[in-house]
Amino acid sequence: MNNILQEIGIENYIYLSVILFCIGIFGVLYRRNAIIMFMSIEIMLNAVNLLFVAFSTYHQDAQGQVFVFFSMAVAAAEVAVGLAILVSIFRNLSSIDIDNLKNLKG
């Protein structure tokens, strides 16, 4: 039986992960919408998780996959708290634009 990692090659997983991470970085740096920034952070986290799984499979060790499981659990909690904060901000300001949040400084 031929392993999928041997067919595709680990280099392609690395390239895909780098591309996803760069898309996430550009989303965080150039977009001013908070929801898009959260989505970009999630894309970066998924790029890192992809590398963990690829290297875990390459080295035939399950530790990377276990780390990804816990990382996804923390990411789910982060999204829940982040969206709750965004809803609270939207109720107060009627906008989730990052530039409008500068007015919240005391």
C-alpha cells in the first residue's frame, strides 16, 4: 500500500502551509474588519496545524497530531470569546471596524 505522503511529497505540504500562512498574515495586516482579522488568524493557525500533521505523519509519530487536537480545542474557545467581544463592541459602536476601536482608549 502506497502512503499518500510518499505520493504527494512533504514539500507540497510545506508550500501549501507557507501559502496559507502568508494569506493569513496579509489578511491581518491589510484588512481593518475584525471578523476578517479573526478569520485570518484562524487560517494561520490551520497552516501550522497542517505542518504539525504532515511532519507527524512523515516521522510516524502521533505527538504532532495530538498537539493539533488540543490546538483546535483552544482555537474553538478563542473564537467563542473573540466573537462575544465583537458582539459587545458592535452593540456599543454599531461597527466592528478596527479604526473605530481607538476611541475606546481611556
